[in-house]
Amino acid sequence: MISQGNTFSPQIKNQVLKGPHGAQIAHPDDAAEVANAWRYSINSGKDFAIEHRVKFYDGIYQPVLSRAKAVTDGSGDIRGCVGVNLSADTQAGASDALRLKAEARYRALVAAASAIVYECGADGQFMTPQPSWQRYTGQPWEEHHGFGWSEMIHPEDRAIAQAALSESLSTDLPYQADVRLWCAEANEYHHCRISAAGTKDEQGQVYEWVGMIADIEETVRHAEKLHEDQHRLGLSIKAAEIGTFHCPMPLNDIVWNDRCKEHFWLGPQEQINFERFYAIIHPEDRQRARDAVTAAVSGGVAYDIEYRTVSREGEIRWLRAKGSTF
């Protein structure tokens, strides 16, 4: 029977169960299988579920049943996971009551890590009340049962949610859709990311979906503002006829906008590196330019220099370049 249990939050980046001080606690003979199960869970979006042997504090390996789910942030990147371990006696079958307790503990952990946790039937209908859905949307059970929940999705995004469900059913891939969902607290629609995995019966047919919904409104607004700021900056640079440059490390290639290339007598499609850059600078100014670059990169000194550029025909143009390292 199941004799004891504990919750855990493993180090998901290494995709290996870790114990105190980073010691690997999975039995050496099970380590590869555990690692593969983690990778499959991360790549597929499905639950991590496996029976394996774990070293307890007394140094003895005992069989456990582990189950966990990866937790993602608003951009979809994995930031950790939540799960439960149950110690199991291999001499007898697991207790149904304790398995149910473990399931409840698991769902409580997932609920704490996400804005909305929900369960629905294979066809997407809510069959039981969804408390976290009601808290977020303000939609009571009388209204969100069945397909009533769809009323909380922005009318223009409902087709997106349905198409994602159809694709998941036909491809056996996890469900994911970005839609606008009504947020009762804000009294407006918020951008949300819906992720779900199907639970299958012995015949391999999905009989329910277990999902999490993350509010990504702040992430979307930040991205939109950043896009607007970049657009305004681009217009300002173009209006002022300013040349811009960027030098990735290690120093070799230089990224210039078209105006900067014009300052150096180059066409918009031409590529530039430091060797060519120094070759275009007037011979009397080259060493000063080299010294300024070295001081900026090695000493963190602001890059601020005036020099002359020389065209193939011998024309001279004075420029002032300013920049900094980061």
C-alpha cells in the first residue's frame, strides 16, 4: 500500500530528480527512465508520471509513485513544476483512498501555481463547477456549465479556441490557445494562454481535459509598448538622418543601418566588419579610432570620437560617433 507522501518542486532544467544539496536521489538503474519521462513531459506538455525507486534519508531505496506538471510563465517558458511523491509498498496494491488524497494534493499545488485550473469533458464541456474559473471571470456555475464558459471568451477569439481543440483531438498534441478572456476584477478582457492535456482511458481515448489558464495581459501590453517605442525611435532616427551601429561580441562584424552605411560610402546591401571599417577611416585617424574602441570595450569608457571617412574617389566626410558598451 501507499505508506507516505510528500510534495516537491524538482529542478526541471536538469530534467533529473534532485535531492538535498543537489544529490541525485533516483536509483541509478532508474535514472535514465526518469530523465526520459521528464523530457517527454516537458516536450509534450503532458503530466510527468512514473513509478521508480528513490533514496530516502536513511540511504535505502524505496519505490515511489511520482506525478508532476510543468509550470510556465506568460511567455510560455518553463519556470518550474509542482508535484507529489508517494511511497509505495510493492507487496500490495495502492490504496484507492490515498491515491485520491494524492490527486487532491496534486491539484491543490497546480491551483496555487496558476490563475485558473479547470477540468472538462472530452468535448470541452464543464461537467462540474470550476471555482477558479468563477473567481477569475465572475461567471457562476449556472452559466459556465456545459459550453457556457465560451461566453467569457472574446467573440472574435472563440473560433481560435475551438480550432485548437479540434487540432488537439486530431493530432494527440496538448491543447494551447491564446485568447482574450473576461477578467471580472479588471472589468475588461485580458489576454490569456490556455494550456491543457487530455487524460486517456485504457483504450487511449481522451475522456477529460485538465488545463491551466495564465493571464498574460501584462506581458502582451509590455510587448506592444516596446513595439510602439521601437517604431517611434525608428521614425526619429530616420527624420534626424542618424546612423546607428551595433557591434556583437566578440568584435568582428558590425551592424549598421542604411544611413550609417551612407556615411561610410557604402550601399544598403553591403556587409561591414572592423577590418573594412578601419580601412574606410582616414589613415591619420585610424589609430585614434582603434584606441577609442579598445577603451570602450576593455575599460568601459564612453565611445565618443570624431574622424574622417574617405570614399573610393578620395572624398572626405567628417563624422562624430558616440556609443557605449552593455
